[in-house]
Amino acid sequence: MRGVVKIINPYDAGVFPEGDVILLSSNENPYEPSEEVKKAYLESLQKINRYPDTSYPALKKAISEYLNVETENIAVGCGSSELISRAFDVLVEELDKVAIPMPSYSLYLTYAMLRNSSLLLPIFKNYALSSDFFEDEKPKLSIICSPNNPTGNVVDRKIVERIAESSEYILIDEAYAEFTKKNLLDLIHEFENVIILRSFSKFFGLAGMRVGYAIARKEIVEALEKVRLPFAIPTPSVATAISAIRSLDYYIQLREKIIEERERVFSELKKLGFEVYPSETNFLLFKAKKAVFEKFLENKIVVRYLNGLIGLEGEFIRATIGKKEENDKLLRILESSIASA
């Protein structure tokens, strides 16, 4: 066994209790899929005895029309997580510099370590990035998460442009892009070294279907497509992803509900005295002790407890924005926790 595997920590996805619980831990869309998506899923079951087309032309065409980009600029994968791994496979040689500003998504570190890269982890308070570090180091690959998980903020466009100018390649993870108006998709037309990652898990509510995609120049896309799993996305996942795009108006309505609730919960958390991060995603990060996390579990609410994450000092809870009644229960428990403290 490779030595690096022995020192890598397994990915911590948080707590997954059984039973009737409110899940606010994984930044999922709390609402049901559209009727069109449900129908597409059921109809697709008739074809699960066959492999999907390995080039996924229908899915790429739907994404192309959704984003107004050419199909030759789209690579697909089993969630954006697979495409992060494949990007490392095609871009990073042993000891290449990989810059991952922190605090951010921990899975980036796992793939960087597996490539035996020279890992650079600059810390930026509140993920307020500056370009100086990247200009000095000139990484082979820089990874930016915008909006960022777990802080929820968007990285300034001019900062990202300067990082792109200083890096051989830059991967921009936009899993939460549909929750903000400040996406960076058009950078693929300005820079040949930019890779944008997107997901169907968050805005489109297909976390269980595992569909992700990358947008980049043709040469990068061809490389990603060469090394990904040949049958990466199951037939039902393809059908539901295409149908979700066709149900765009439905998901836009859900997004408006989520954003309205996010702003309400943010305001209520502030009133309760919590230090809470402004967010342009479907989750909120706020400072809270583990006892609060345990209180939530006792009341059958699952949130994400964060402690010891590089660049994030102290104890935090990251809570997905759920339905109004779910958020109300979360706030009631916080109120009672404060009253009994």
C-alpha cells in the first residue's frame, strides 16, 4: 500500500442517523424534485439493464443549452467530486505545486495528496482571498471555491483573474453558483487555463443522482473525458438531470424560497447573538459549541459540526437552509439552548 494512503483521513461527511430526522447537514435542496423529474426517473428504469452512451450526448446538449456553451467545452462525471479527482489526474505531476486556499472543501486536499503534489495551504480569514500568494508561488494548479464551502462567500472576480494569470491552471468550484448572481463562467472565454466545476446536487436537488460537469477549453475537456469512468453516470441520473434543466422555472421558484429563508434565518441568528457568516449559498455558518450540535441531534435535527478545519479557528455549525418549518424548529432549539445556558 502506498504510504500516502496511510496518512490520509477518510472524508468526513458528518452524521447520518436513521429514522425521522430533519437533515440540514449536507447542503441539499430540501424540496422534492419536479413532477417532470419524477416521471423521467420512473421511465428511465426500463433501461437500467443497458449501459448508457459513454459520451453522454443528450446530457451535454442539455447543459450546453442551459449555459450557452459549446458541447465540446463540457465534460461530465459522477458528481463534481469525480471531476476534481480527474482534474488532478490529467494536470498534476508529482511535486507540482497545488495551492488550495483555506478554509475550504477538504476533499481537494485528499486528491492533492494522492498525486504526491507539493501542497500549499495559504490561510485567508473568512476566505477573503488576495492574489499575492499565488503571484509569488506560481502554482501548477490553484483551486478556488466560489461560493465557498463552508464560509458561503463569493471570491472577487478581479482576484480570481489575477490568480488565473499566476497559475498554470485554475479550477473554480461553483457547486453553489446558482444561488448567487456572481458566477465566473465567462472566464473560460478569457483564459485558456480555467476549469469551472458545476453540480446537479445543490440547486437542482439531485444529490442522490451524482451528476457533475466541468466547463473548460476543448483540450482540457478531452483530457478529462479520457480518464473518467466510461459509464460514470447511470441512466436514471442522466434522465433526471436533463429533465431538471427542462424544469428550470420550478427550481428557480425553489431557489427564491431558499434565499428568502436564508436571509430570515441569518437575521434571527444575529438577533440571538450568534456570530454568523454572510452567505450566497443555501447554507449558513455560525459559531457554536459542540453542545449545541448535540442538542440538535437530541431533537432530531442533523447539522454539520466543524472543529479543527484548517483556517477556521474555533467551533462552528454549518446549517443547510431547509423548509420554513424546519428552520423554525432549528431556531427554537437555539433559543431554548440560550435560555437554559
